[in-house]
Amino acid sequence: MDVRIVLWYKDKHLPLWRVVRCKPHERIALKTLQWLVDACGGLKFSAVERYLVGPEIWSFRALVNDAIRAHPTERTILLRVLGVEHCPLFGLELELIQRELGLAPAPMNTPVIDNRFDLALRHVKVLIWTEDGQPPRAHRVSFNDDNTLQLGLHTPLDADLTWTRVNLWLAEDAEWSVVSIEDSFWLSADYDTVLIRVPGTLHPLGLGREMHALDCKHDRPENFGDVPFKTTENMAQAIEVAIAPQYDIATTSRKT
């Protein structure tokens, strides 16, 4: 079978896409993928992280002695070189994987529950995933007077916060961060939507679509690749045009 490997090798650059032929459940030794070794700068001290779809976490892999296993129902593997944080098109790739797994697209235009304070100057939409394989619930909440956000302060949002700590998606780091619903935290003005996942929630529907929407708030990738891994802007546009209509990624619930 053919497995597509996506590698983010540099911050704010489009990934490398490669197809590897292997048998179902075969372990692919990372050190045998020469293009991957080259992108990481050699084997010595080199490592990558694999994004595990379902639990939604990054998992460490050392090039010199680790392997990745190809699963028949998951034909795309997401990797990033250790230290890379901003991963353009990550949300698109995640949405693609959910469709490969047979998960239905999340509904558009999720109803938004208004939790805003009348006199607050800043508001944000909160999308929260609380159940396995289900779309998010949407709330609109207000910031505190000191421009910080406290999730547990808002009703009826607090009814969906069944844990005292939840996972918050940081778009600029392509990483989940654990936050307390009782603590106030600062949030960049780039965020008009906050993505929250209750710990242990698997396969959150629509997550990739919303991640991509957040990513689009940032500048487009710098240079679209460097020698020897050139990726042209036309290729990037072609990928977005080809994938978005097929997987309903272009339209997001952010504007509702």
C-alpha cells in the first residue's frame, strides 16, 4: 500500500510530501528514509515528532532507532522535525486524515451560545469538544477587564467544562496547552476563536477545519520552501484548491 508522509522541517514553511510504499502494519525505520534524514540534517542527535490522530498529541521519534507503523486505514502520517512549531496546512492535513478514517465532516454553522457580558470590550468564540467523534459546542464569551480570559467564569459555558483543566490549542506552536478553567490567561489578539478539548476526547470532528482557520490568521509561509526542498506557491495553491472542496475545509464556523 502507499503511505503519504508529511514532514514540517522548518518553521512557517510548507511541508515536504512523500509517498512510501509498504505492507499493511509494516514498521518503517526512519533512518531508511534518506530524504527524511537529509531534511533533519543527518542522523546524529536528530529526531522528529509524529502527530497521533485520535488522542491528538505529538509523540517523540529518534531517527537512529525508531520506526513508524503504517496502518491500512490511516494512509497519511504527520511528522515535524523536533523544534518546529508553526506548521502551515496542518489543519488541512488533519481533516484529510479524519476523512480517511471514515469520520463524517462536522456540521457547518454550529449554533453559538451567547455568554457575553454587556460592558465587556473584547469577546471571543470558544469551540469545545467534549465527546468522542462529535462536533464541538460553540460559545461566545467576554474577556476580563484586564484583557485576560477565564473559562470557568461563564455560564452556560461552564456546564461543558466537565474537567477543571482542559486542552487549549496554540496555533502559533501547533501544540496543545493545559489550562485551568479557574485561572485567567492572556490570549493574543490574533485569536478570534479558541479551540478547547476536554482531556481524553478522541477524534474531535471539525478540529482540522478550525485549526486551519486559525492558521490562516497568521502570515502565509515564508519562501514556500528552500533549496534543496523547493515547494512553489503554485503547488501550495493547487493543494488547497484540490483538498478544500472535497473535504469541506474551506468553509469554517469561525464567522458564525
